[in-house]
Amino acid sequence: MNDFTELIQRHRSIRRFKPDGITPEQLNAILRSAQAASTSSNVQAYSVIGVTDSAKKRELAVLAGDQKYVEQCPLFLVWCADLLRLRHACGKQGIEMVHGTMENFIVATVDVSLAAQNAAIAAESMGLGIVYIGGIRNQPREVTRLLQLPELVYPVFGMCIGYPDQDPMPRPRLPLAAVYHENAYSTASFDRAIDEYDVVMREYYRQRTGGKRDTSWSQEMGEKFRQAARKHMRAYLEEQGFGFE
Amino acid sequence: MNDFTELIQRHRSIRRFKPDGITPEQLNAILRSAQAASTSSNVQAYSVIGVTDSAKKRELAVLAGDQKYVEQCPLFLVWCADLLRLRHACGKQGIEMVHGTMENFIVATVDVSLAAQNAAIAAESMGLGIVYIGGIRNQPREVTRLLQLPELVYPVFGMCIGYPDQDPMPRPRLPLAAVYHENAYSTASFDRAIDEYDVVMREYYRQRTGGKRDTSWSQEMGEKFRQAARKHMRAYLEEQGFGFE
């Protein structure tokens, strides 16, 4: 372990923030760090909307499922997959971009994720806390209207950034044996790893809720995946001009 | 700038490695760092295959488009989006997982990307170098067979890790104005930003190739996107059991 891996492994999501703002220098360092991430063939297929306007943050907090910290955090970033700038670049060369492929959709979604994770680490290295907001996909059409997102751009997730006003414990992760495989995938460790993790997570939920929440990881996953979530995504993405050929 | 943002911003992909291997402790710290990344509702929808077997690395190098460093690097990681373990967890609860949605596909693809980027930073903090290998999607069926990837698992990208045996300059990025927007998306800066970047990148390509390569970013993007790439992805993903409803 060095200082870096220690910082990375200390990560926990922050959902309560002090009112102190982010300086322009901090924001710049966070964004430069994001840009330094690897990007598929240098396409840089993403854009970031920094939301500082209070009314917009308030509306986004509601759209994301009444997550108050979206409004409360000093800086809310909306990370978008973006093929529009690339189409523009192609247009400058008189070339019509072929964009409607699953491959391009994957590339843009990966690109924005790598950049965002660099931003998260950069922010945490400054003593800031972050939380990813997948709830930005709850009502993507409204988010699109609010942030004036054009075609070929979609909001993949949001990110609250600010100084932590809480100090939660990191959430335990699956046993490494369930996630890492050498030379070939194997399901051999699944049963035992999930059972072990269920015990760990039951204890974690109890501790975090003062004994009120009695559940396990596989129970939580069962509840989550027993129905389809965000069934609007495919149609929304097509409205935005994405294709999946 | 602090040590962390400096490290992050010094990133450049490494494509030539010393023979020195990665210790088990290093690998462990890299994987623990990966696991510490944020994950949508704690689903942890990814798996990592560490390829150390020489014959498999050699085959993967060919499959990824004859990228010699895939064979040469001491450790090659294949980062997979994974919904299978979740289906298994649901099964333990007697629940049939609904997995065939665009939303779940996005969640898994984002989850694996966040984890991988943590691994990249962790590796670089130890003096190691990395390069992402999107070429792993060139022939995904063969990769799937070679690594025995089951249904509901797909290889999103590879990653070479090892001690750098080269010291390339970081590749310049788009002007921040083209990537970052405050409160609403705007295309106003596109033209100027792309023109500026084209000049910077032309100079970068010239320097890197001793004057042999005379091209710009928008020229490269035009060449890349004038035809569809990896047109097999959609069908392959459906064969693996992914759905996009």
C-alpha cells in the first residue's frame, strides 16, 4: 500500500456536504485530471456539465429521485457520453460520421466513465467527497431539456462534489475470489463467496442503521433485479440519435 | 496540483514493457483498488480475468489486432461486464433476475470502467505503466472461448500492465472549453476548439514520428468514423445473453 492506493481504497460515497464551495483552481485540477484518462483512439467521446445554478440543481435533485444532496452539494457534475463533437470534427473534413453502432455507444460510455473516475480520485485527493448519481437516468428527457443536451449526447451519471459533512465507513466489497479469475472465468467460488459476503453485508447494514435494517447482499440484489429498471432508456437513447447496430 | 493530480495528469499509455513481473502484493493492491471504486447500488457488475499464461497472451495479442505488447507485458487483465454473478445471487433468493435491459447493460459497462480506472491509477502509483486494449472487442467470440466467458459476461477492454521500457510524452487533450460546459451544453466553442486542437495534434504527430506523420485530430476522426467499426458487437452481445430493451 502506498498513499495513492490507500486513498483509493478509503473511498466511500458522501451524501452530506459542508457549504464551502469548490475554488476555480480545484475545479480546473479535477477536470484536467478527468481529461488525462485513457480514451479510445483519442476520441474523447464525453462532455461534462458543471451545474452551479441553484434552481437547476434543485430541479435535478427532484428528477434524480429526491436526492437532497444533489441540491446541497456545491458542485454537481453531469457526465455525458458525447458523439456530437466527433460528428462535428468529421464534418470539418467533409466526412459524414457513421455513429449508430453498439461499438460507438460502448466507446462513449466507457470514455466518460474513465474520465469521471479520474475526477473522483482527484477530488478525493483534495479532501473533497463525491457520490455518483445514477438517478440522473430516472428522467433523462427532463435532464436533457434542462441542460440543453443536443442529439448524440446522453447523461450517463451525475456526481456530487463538496467537502464531506459526514464520515461513513467504506462499504465492504465482494470477496476478491468472486471477482478475479486467473486465465479463465470460473463460477466455482460463486456460492461460497456470495454466502460469505451476505454475512458481511448483513452486519454492515445492521451497524449502519443501528440494527433497523436486516438484509443481505443477495436479498438486496433480488429485490433490485426482480423487475426491469429504467425501461425508458432504450427509447430515450434512440430519440437522442444513438443507434445500436 | 498535489501529488495525486500530478500523477493522474502525467498518464501516458505504455506499449513497451520490461520483463520484470508484478508481485502478488502489487496485483492484490491493484485489484483491491479496483474494487473500491463506486458501483451502481453496490451491484459490482464486473469481473477481471488476469491472463498470465503465455500461450493465451500470445493468442490474445493476435486477436486484439497483433498488438505485441499484449504478449510482452507481464500481466494482461481482461475487464468484463458481468451480470451472471448477480443472476446467481438472485437465484439464491429464488428470484429470476430481469437482466435484458439497456439500463443493466449501461450499469455493467460503467461499473467495470470505474473499477478499471482505479486499477490503472493504482498501478501507475507503483511506477507501473498501463495501456487499455479496446482491440479485445475485435474478435470477442474468440476471446470468449479462450477465457471461457459464460453468458451475461462480455470483455469490455483489456489492460496491459508492467514496468515501462519507454517514456513517451503525454498526448495532448482537447481544449477544456470544448469538453466542459457550465449549466447548459453549448456548441459555441466547437469550431475554434477543434481548430486549435488540430494544430496542437499535428505538431504532436510530427514530433512523435520525426516528421513522418502529417495529420490532425479531425482528420484522424474523419478516417476513423467514415465507416462502422466492430459491426459484430450487437449480435455478439445478444449471443452472450445481453438484451437492450
